[in-house]
Amino acid sequence: MRNIIPLFIAVNVFFLSGCGTASKLEKSAREDVLSSEALKTAHVGISVYEPATGKYWFNYQGDKYFVPASNTKIPTCYAAMKYLGDSLVGWYIRESDDTVYLKPNADPTFLHPDFSKQLLFKLLLTTKKKVSYEIPDNVQFKRFGSGWSWNDYAEPYMAERSPMPIYGNLVTFTMYGDSLNVIPAYFKSSNFFPSSSSGYGKNIDITRLKSTDNFIVQKTSTPFLRKQIPFTGADNANVEEILLLDTIWKLRKNFLMYYHGPYLQIKYNKFHSQPTDSLLRPMMHRSDNFFAEQSLLMVSNELLGYMNDEKIIDTLLKTDFKDLPQKPRWVDGSGLSRYNLFTPQDFVFILNKMKNEFGMPRIKNILATGGEGTLSNYYPKEKGFLYAKTGSLSGVVALSGFLTTKKGKDLIFSVQVNNHNGSATDVRRAVEKFIEGIRENN
């Protein structure tokens, strides 16, 4: 470690806001972060920037690339804030004398349990007309993002992307007494339980076979309470069956739904579903990967007229983010992929751009502060003074956001840690101590 410290002092430390401040930050970073037992093997990048002066207070490897994990949601959030408007265009809709025509827009809030207000569902329940759902021809993406870990396919944080999400593309299993409740009920009615599962009682676990919607019940030694598992891609057949069997047919026996293609050349109107920030707030607070991926697809449809994550990322890098300090490698909306590479200075740039274009009141409503969301166990003393986005993968810890010091200085910071081989909690605590020191001493 002693060989690292002189290099740390010599490289990438810019005394742009006065030797006193830079020296204090250098000393704090060395003692609280770089010399921490949890970060001895880690690669670390730190940038601290003051927008009012346009100067960096501190840079340590701020121009180096790191896997940012869910800090990737920061550019996704910027794009959604700019291009999705105040209210999500959840669907495109057209009504004739006898038919309601629908076209999906990748909106992840449809029948999602977090959103009780469901205007489209209300329309489907009350209309006396036939409903015709357009099979979208503008879908140019895969259900999994580039570089996602394939063996996480059954984890709730990796719900599959789709042009028409429904129920968050998750099946929720909950044990009530001696009965297992399944939402959407379509999956219970489609014989996913193997016959050998009978008599297992409450001591079970549920898994899903890869690339299928075959859910397997296995006997265990512990009682089952609740579990969410993604289903496969929400294809057109699933959407119709889930809507009919799980929801509408229970309430409307005469409901009629069929498909049509784009050949009908229908002129649609926009159908708004939810306030945009009601989606972005949980996306950033709990680091919701599914919301992030679908948001990027909605931005793509808005700007390009088709849903293509690769093309919209390329477009954003050539337009809104063309002046980034270092050109990133950006491959998905959520940060699930280890192919993503950003620098701390990139995140400082994007956050400053968000502040200038959207204002801090809106940002403070979207980002978590101390004691909230993924910061619920961290930064209690900084509540109301720190607003930030976390990032976590195996060996990766990231934190980027806004900080107001006790002397009223408004700062933007980014801390990126890669290749640590210790406890992620210990790494986060080391970063927390460093950030707390910046606020206390400046």
C-alpha cells in the first residue's frame, strides 16, 4: 500500500480550488478510501466538482474507465427526463365506431402493482367495442441486454424486456395460509405445477426452467412466503392470454380482443398513462433495472420511431452526450452489463447537465437522499444534503450525485470502485466516511 500512496499524490490531483481544499481531500481520500482494508486490491476513481466555479476540487483517476453498475441509470434517467415529457405515452390509441385500436409503447407501468391508476385497463373494462392490438413491427431489440449474466434469468431484478410489458413481466407467488396465490393467474391456469408437487404443503420453493414458462415446485425444509420470477418476454400470445384469463374475462365475459398488423395504417393518438417522474423515482430510488430498460426503449420509440437500445444509445452519444470528457462504452439502460465503461468525470458531466437543464427541485424528487432507497442504511446525517445514485455488482461499488457542504458549497461527485475483493458493505462505509468528511470540512 505504501507504494500506491506516492503515486496517488502525484497523479491526477488538480489543485484547482485552492491548495487547502485539495490537500484536505487528498488526505481524506488516502486515509478513508485508498488505505481502507476493503479497497487494498481495488481500482478507484474519484471526481469532486464545484459547478459554481466550473472547477474540480479533486480528481483521482477521474479520467479512467470503470464498470459503473447501476450508475448507468444516470444517463438513462437524463434521456427519459428530456424526451418522455411530463407524462408517459403508455400507448397509442384510435377508436372507430366499433373498435378500439391499440399500439404498445414499451410502458412498464401497465398493470404493474406499483401503479394503482390504470387508465387503459379502465377503458378496456368499460368500452363496449372490440379491442384490436397491433402486433408491433418496430421492435429491434432482444429480451436480454448485451452482456447480461445468463444464469440470473430467474431473478426478479432481471425481468425481460418487451414491447408491451404487463405486471412488470414478473410472476408473483405468495403463500396465504395453505393456498398459493399466483399473479398473473394465467400461469397457475397453464399447468405449470408438475403433478409430483401435490402434497408438498407450505415447505416448497419455486423455480423456472430457462427459456420456458415452466415453473417447477420443489419440496424444501422451510416454509414458502413470497417470490417473484420473470416470465419469458411477454410475447403477443402471453399478452392476450394474461389479459383475458387473468383480468378482463373475470369482469367482462363478452370482451373481444384480436390482433392486427401495421398494414392497416391506422393514425393513432397518444394515450398517457402515468406522470413520468412517478416512473423515474422508483427507477432511481430502488435501482429498478426493468424500469430503466423500458424507459430507454420508450425514448428510442419517441426519437427514432422504433425500439432499439443500441441505436438510441448511439444517437444519444452523438447528440446530448457528444461533449462528454471521455467517450463511454454504453450498452444497456440499467447497468446489468459489465460491458458498460464510464469515467467519474463522465458522470459529473451528465449530472451537471441534468442540474442545468431540469433544475435541482426535480432532481431531488427523483434521486434518493440519505436514509432512502438504496441509501436506506447510509448517509443519515446527509439527509437533504446528499442526493445520489448507487451502483453494485460483484466487485463493483459506485456512488455519484450531489452534495451540499456545511459551508453551503454545492458539489457534484462520482466515486467508482472496481475489482475489490472484500465486503461490499465495508467499501460503501469507506466511501461514506469520505463523503461525510467533504460535507463536514468544507
